[in-house]
Amino acid sequence: MKKITIYCGSNKGKNPIYEEGAKALANEMVKRNMALVYGAGNVGLMGVIADAMLEAGMDVYGIIPQKLVDIEVAHRGLTELTVVETMRDRKWLMAEKGDGFIAMPGGIGTFEELFEIMTLNQLAYISKPLALYNVNGYYDGLITFLQHSAKEGFLHQAQLDLLIVSSDPVELLDKMAGFEPKYIEKWEVK
């Protein structure tokens, strides 16, 4: 894994622990000589992780729709800034460029991106590791819901088992490096 696509908030959240977590993840990615692919924002956790990577001299690739450039949230100091027409174009390029994916704390856009990658993996459009960076237990409620979905027969447990979860950036990236894709052939959950 050389390029990690990170989905995260355009806000920093109320607790400074989220910003600290973003910096800790950036530091671990720097140690492993990894590049960042992200949504090209200069705000929130997006800006925090991009700035930390850039300050360490790492490559940062941003992909952003023109509409967001127009409202001045595009980071202008990136290694490469790709401006696209739509959010769909943005998400697809981010999925193509990354060797793996991490969802840091974020809002509805982060959730959408997380579930899209889960779906692409499930349908074998891609076979790449997906991780939740569970800073401060941010994703605990979502994990409980996903477990409930599997228990109720709407999500394969095998698919849920592919989701990597950790609050520790070292463990998170180690697990991603050891990822082995699995395709679930049966549509019906038993």
C-alpha cells in the first residue's frame, strides 16, 4: 500500500482528540512512506491531515468538484489537485487512486463514502482494505448497528469481518497491510 484514500470531516469536531488523531495517523503514514489521497479540502480534519502530510514532505493528492473550489475550500498547496465536475466523479477517482481506505471521524459525506467502498468490495468491483479509524470510540454506535444488521440477516457476517476497526494508527495500518480480500458468492444471508 503506497496511497491511502482517507475520508474525513470537513469539520474538526468538538473534541480536540479528533485533530490529535488525524495528526497521529499522518505521522504513522509518514513513517511508512505513504501518500494521501483525499477530498482536497483545506478545512476540518481534511485540512489537518493534509497539512501534516505536506509538512513532512509527503505526496498529497486531492480530488474536488468545481462547486467546492468555487466556494474556496480547495487546498492550494497539494502535490496534485484534480478538479472534477461532480461528487460522483470525485468519489470514483478517490476509489481508483487509493490502495486502501480509512474512514476517520466525519459526517454524512464520510458515511456515504464508507458505505460505497463497502459495497464496491462486496460486489468485487474492487478488493481493497477498508478501515474505520475509531478515534475516541466515534464509530462504536455504527459498529453496533452493523452487527445488528448482520444478526438480522441483512449483512453477511463475512463482509462485516472484512471491515478493519482500530483507534490505534499503527494497528490500523498493520491490519490493512495484512488484508486478504474475500468475495461472498451467495446473495442470500442465512
